[in-house]
Amino acid sequence: MRRQALIALLSYWRRNWLQFFTLLAGLALATALWSGVQAINAEARASYDAAAATLGEGQYTQITANNGLPIAVEDYVALRRVGWLVSPVVEGRLDGVRLIGVEPLTAPQGIGTTALSIEAELPSEPTLWVSSGVSVDGVTTVETPELAPNTAIGDIGLVSDLLGAQGISRLLVLSDQPVRQPPLESVVQGLNVQTPQGGSDIGRLTDSFHLNLTAFGFLSFVVGIFIVNGAVGLAFEQRRPLVRTLRALGVPLRTVIAIMAAEMAVLSLLGGVIGVVIGYFIAAALLPDVAATLQGLYGADVGGTLAIRPVWWLSGLGIALLGGMAASASALWKLSRMPLLAGAQPRAWSMQAGRGRVIQTIAGLFMLAAAGIFALIADGLVTGFALLGTLLLGAALLLPMVLNAALALGQRLAKGPVWEWFWADTRQQLPGLSLALAALLLAMAANIGVSTMVSSFRQTFVGFLDQRLAAELYVTARDEEDAVALEQFLAGKVESVLPIEQIDVEANGLPAELYGPIDDRTYRDNWRFLSQVPQMWDIVQAGEGVAINEQLSYRGDLQLGDMLELPGITLPVVGIYGDYGNPIGQVIIGREVFKELYPDSQALRYGVRVLPEDVAALTDQLVSEYGLPEANVINQAGIKAYSLDIFERTFTVTGALNWLTLGVAGFAILMSLLTLSGMRIPQLAPLWALGLTRGRLERLEILRTVMLTAWTFVFALPLGLALAWVLLAVVNVAAFGWRLPMFVFPTSYVFLLVQALIAAGAAALWPALKLGRTPTSHLLKVFANER
Amino acid sequence: MLKIRDLQKSYVSAGQTVQVLKGVSLDLAGAETLALTGESGSGKSTLLHLAAGLDVVDAGDVFVGETNVGKLNEAGRAHLRRDVVGVIFQQFNLIPSLTVEANIAFHARLAGKYDADWCKRLADRIGLTEQLGKYPEQLSGGQQQRVAIARTLAAKPALVLADEPTGNLDEETAAQVIALMLELVSETGAALLMVTHSSALAAMLDRRLHLRAGQVA
């Protein structure tokens, strides 16, 4: 019995291959973008973990120098002699490759590679163990898959030679230490101990970036599930007569439901497999840009190639199954409540709308009310994304009601029978198209929201770069001696030399970079503050206050007048400045106080103020006369271009996902129209019989879709701007610690509208042409009751 | 009003050509009513579709007034259906998105012949004055067919073609609907060609023509 019932139910798909394709395509597309994003995230996280394992990040207590300079070998020896079990690490970049030197005899087990451990037999010739695809000139390399991407590791002596290092970058403190140990300060001055915080630092730093990607993946998934829901709803509706017949023939309702649920589960898994394969290719295409973004923004190395990891393909299959079952839940529920003698004729969707629309509208209003509450209380990523979710879902639920009202208005204003019919008929088609239109709404709103955020960010960032990169030239000395010589060389040749000197400190217990700039008009003229007390620079340079960046203000809940505790000094906050693109806190104190706190610190980088027309000559002098490598002299334009390049790369992935989501929504419209086109013939044939040509009906069908898209855009625009506000004022603040001003970009919205209209017109073209080419005999069947 | 000469039509079905009409000729004068009867598959509906310009003739001539329907292109045939001919279908084929009132007026407004008083009178005659604000799905089959008849006659066509208009109705309702249709057709002075299976209904019309296997019997 079950087999026969199954055969009968499955036979439906054989005769409705387009619906079958729609269902599978919806499932596959939903899964594809989701699993693509998961693949990228899994790859990045694996890279962070590999980096953590290689470098000991987050696992071992470390000792670094207060002034950020290398630790002297003598200091290391002194610590070992008094019982500190520490192991030296030398680290740097050579031709873009991260070089790490460890000392195999003292390094903790698990650091770097097992090939370098004390038990291993080290090769006689200089050897570096490298991650896939890395090579270093003049050294034998051994490819080691377990290493973090873009990394080479070797003996500390070899790496020191390659990098020309003068000391030790940091010391790893082994887990097992002697019970009695003299305090660090009593042995060596100027060093500090950093305790591990668990997990990888980079992993924590990039969490918000990955959360953004996940949110986009989920949005695409929801859009895809809308397609599935539409296809499943129609398929169940059209199989009502068959279900009635099966039940009349003695197949229990429970069996029918079980068969249909199983059928849906199998289809979901099939769609999921296809989606995971497509997701792999999407992820492979996007990963190089993601890797560039993470490197540029966070200094995190992520492999550019994708491994097939169970975590993402299993999550892809899981979410496809979940989505498929969720999409069919309401149809199965309706089926379970259907009386045996329920109407055998499949009803058009349009007839079911009434009560459902009221419930949907109430749910939508409820969601928007929840979004309003979240807007008032949102202060972190979770509440920020909850606000986004309720806002988008509420708007999607309200869309049919809003469109219906707009169409009713059109109907009232219509002149002539054809236009009256057009508006009335469009209202009737609305329930069948509303899922696809909701998908389009979400995609367009996301596009408007994200593009507004990115463009606002870009505009602010460009202005910020103009303020902050005021010096015409930036030079870097090779070492401390070179720095002193360089200062002397520049003295008298230029307007001013601005040392850029930074110390990593803890400010009110939070990690921060401490700067002590000289008192120069460059800072007074160019820096713009979000809030400041009068004569702010005078107070800072007098050593009576500090300026902090917005990130530190947000994370430390610091306002003007609050006290900031730094190592050795506590000062009030007198200025807060925007610092876009920087992931961590920053503090500026007066030059004299800085030098009192860190007398041994020596700047290696300098901003040089010089007349713009003298930049080329000075660059030439620095290279040819002073002998500074060309790479150590960068002009302002070069840095700006580099910064903007990083910025653009950062949003390449977001932009790509944005357009992919819009593409999925366009596909949803196409599939809905194609699916509905079969039902349209009985509705349009009477019009044709009454004297409207097929050509005119074709044009009206296209116009209908274009018009609905335009109305949806009208609704998507305020929603997208609200989305942008949430991203800028809530999510960005929580994720990065800075709030950006919001700008609107009407031209780009018009561009999006034109694109959406073209896409909608193109999507409507095929079903309309299909309708226009329907053979006369098919149209006549409508009148002969032979359908 | 309608002149058909040696009309031939065939269809391809399941890979085989089926000759549906094999040289049918008939004449229908203005204000005359003619019942076209015959077995299923005898070609009655095909003949009616060809006369309405819903389908294209293979051979022979169909004249509606002075117009040779076979010579018209699609736009010309659409124009014919809109302005000259009115078709009543077995399935009613009302427009579900429009109210009863809008459905009645629809064809007349398309043809530019809308007469509000006439439409009101028609609504009154079909007994649906109270139902004008309803939608077709809210009416019974008999009521829907009466709306379809009113829709056709609202445009005052010269030729009314009815394809088994009571095929979905019970005998009693069918007789009432046909009586009403004949009254209203008579009032407008239109010619009527009605396809029907029912000898009883056919007897209510001026003449009767029987088709058998695509030919006049």
C-alpha cells in the first residue's frame, strides 16, 4: 500500500518538473550561500588555530619588552640563570612570509612543528619548515601542512640571520615553573608578563567579521527557503485531489503525511548536497579576498585554498534538512487537518489569503514592535543582530499588506476596464508572489543597508585619512642607531620631524597602544575630535590629561573627565577621537610624560613635514645620500592608496554576498512566475476570448512584475536605511568600537532600482513569452473543460 | 449574420491527424437562433470556436457579417471578438478578480459600448442586483452563468455564440437560464448559435442543425 501511495505521490513531480527544479534549486541556493560562508569561516578558524598552535598564542604566558623593541639576549640569559623557564622566539616578515624562529631545546612541546622538537633529528643544512606554497630564497624548505598559512618556522639562529634580528621578539613562559622564583622586575627591567586569555587572539578579534559573514549567509538562506516554501506550498496544494483520492481508497492520513514528510526530507538532502557543492565553489572563489581582508584588517594569515572540512558540509546538509522541513511544516499541518471530503479541486493560492493575511500582518506588527524594543536596548552584537532579524522579518511579513494597499489605491485610480482588471488581478496574484517579493525585499533592503554602510564608512574613512596622514612623507629607520642618525640627517632639511612611537600598555585593564607625539601644529590643525575639552592639546602636552580613541571610550565606558589608569600614571580623559579601521584602543599622552615613563623608548618611524614640491627630492636624498632602503620611505599618497586598498578589499566579500543574495531573490521571482504561469492560462484565456491579444497580455504580465518590484523597492528603501542605521549605530559599535556618521547615496539607490527592474523584467519575460506562445488549442481547452 | 462554407479543420492528437470538420456549411440570419447538436467529438465546439475567431480555419470560409474571419490576423480576430461577437462558455469564464458588476460591464467597456442603464437592466433581469458587489466565487453555478450571459449581452454583439452554456447546470436551472438568454438575445436583436447536447433545449430555438462526424447530418 505504502509503495503504491508513494508511486502515486511521486508521479506528480514527473509531470511538474519545473516545480521539482524550483524546489531543488531553492534548497540548493539556500544551502550554497550558507555552506559557502561556513566553509570560509571554518577555513579561517582552522588557520587561527594552526597559528595559535604554531606561535603559542593564547596558550602560554609571554614576556615582551615594554618599549616594543626586541629583548636583549643578555636579559634572556639572566632570566634562565635565576630559574625562569622561558624559551626565546624571534619573529618577523621576510618578503611577506611570517618567519618564526624557536629554540628547540627550550621550546614547549607542541610549538611550531614536531620536526623541530628536541626529540627530532635536525637536518645538517639550514632548513625551514614551511606551510603549503611558501618558499624562502637560499634555504632548504620542507612543506609542513600542519603549519599556519604563509608561515615558515625554523631554528632561532637561522631565522635571526634571515631577519637580521638584533634580539628576541618575545619569551614563552613554560607551564611548569620552579616553586620559588624571583620576581621579573628584580631580574630585568622594562619587561612585562602577558597572561594567556584562552583561545586564539586573532580568533576573538575577527569574531565580528565572521559574524557579519554568517549573518549574510543566513539572510541568503532565508531568501532561498522562501523559494522552497513557495514551491512546497504549491505542490501540496495541487496534490490535494490526489491525497483525497488516496484517502478515499483507504490509505490512512498518517501514512500519506509520513510519505510526504519523507519525500521532503530526501529532497532536502538532495538539494543540500547540490548546495554544498555550489557552496564549495563560492567559498573557493571568495576565500582569497577574505584572506586579503583578514590579513589587511587584523594581520591574520588565512590560507587561500579551501579544505573540505566535515564541519561545514555537515552543517550545510543539516540546515538544508531543517529548512526543507520548516518550509513544508505548515503544508503538512494543513494536510493533517484536511477533512476527507475537502474540495478535490486545487484552489488557487489567491483564494486562501484572507485570514492568513490578517495573522501575517499581526505577526509582522509584533515583530516590528520587538524591533523597536531592541532598538532601545541594543548594546551588543547579539541584541544588534536580534534587532536586524526582527526588523527584516517584520517588514517581510508586512509586505503583502502594504502591497495590497498600494494596489487597491491603483485599482481605485485606474481608468478603463483593462487597467481595472490589471490592478484587481495583480492583487489576486499577490499571495502567490508574496514569498518571492519578500525575498526580493530582504535582498534589496540588505543591498541598500550594506551599501549605505560601506559608502558612509568609505566617505568617513577617506576624510579620516586626510586628517591623520597629514605628513607628506613617512620614513622607517632600520634600528635604533639608524633612527638617531636619521633624525640628525633630517634636521634642518624639513619643516618638522614627527616621531611615531608606540608602546603596548593596559589602560584601565584594557589592551591599548600608547603614543606620545611631539607638540606640533600638524596634530593641532588636522585632528578632528568627537568630543574634547577646551585647549585639549595644551592639557595633553602639559601632561595633565590624555586623549583616547573611540574604541577605548566605548569598551572602557570612558567619557570626558573620567580617569584613565596607565602603567605609572593616572590622568583624566580630555579628548575622544575617531579612529576608523583600528581594532584596538589608543591613548595619546604628552611627549614629556611619555619620555619620563619610557626613557629607553626610541622611535623607528617618523612622519616628515616638508613642502609637497620637495617630497621627490627628499625621497631621493634619503635613498641615495643617506642610504635608506626605498621600501623604508613611503609618501603620503602611497599610504593612502594602501589604506584604501585594504578598505576596498575588506568589503569585497560583503559586496559579492550582497549581489549573490539579490541574484537568489531574482531567481525566486523567476521561479514563482514560472510556477504560476501554468495557473495563469485559465485566468487569462477569458481575456483573450474577450478580445485582448496575446501580445498585450504578455506586456501586461511583464509590467505587473516590474510594477510589483518597483513597489517592493519603495518599501525596501526605508527598510534598507533603517538597516544601515542599525549596522552603523549598533552592530559596528559593538563589533569594532566606533560609530560612523550615516550618509545617504540617492544615485546608488536609483542604480539598484534600475537593476532590480531590469532583473524583474528579465525574470518575467520567459513566463510571459511562454504564455504568449501557448498554443490556441491549450487556450481553447479552458473553455471546453478539458483541462 | 453568419455564413459558413465548406469549413474544414483538423487537429494533431497523439501524433495522428484527426479531421474534426469535413466541409460544414450553414447560414444564420440576423436575430435568428440556431441550435447545433451532435455527439461528443462531432465538431460542434470546434465550429463555434472558428466562428468566434478563437481558432484558425484550415479550409473553407467563415463570414461574420461581411468579414471573412479566415482572412484576419490575430489582432483582427481579437477585434472581431471584442466588437462583433459575444461568446458564452460552459465554464462561465468570469474574471475572478472583478466583482459581478465589473464583470457584467467588462466586455462592453472593452468594446467601447458601455451603457450603464443597459447593464443595470441586465443585472435586474438576471436577478442579481443584490449580488453586484460579490465576486464570482461567491455565486452558484447558475448565477455565474447568468452573469456570463449578461456580460456578453452588455456589449450588444451582433452574433452570440454559446458553447453548451448550461452544461454545468441542472435541468431546471438550465431551462431557466436558456429562457432568459433567449429573451435577452431577442431584445438585442442578435443572432444566436448555441451548441448543446440537450434536445429539449435545442427545441427552444428557431432552428436545429445536427452534426455527425464533422459533417451536417
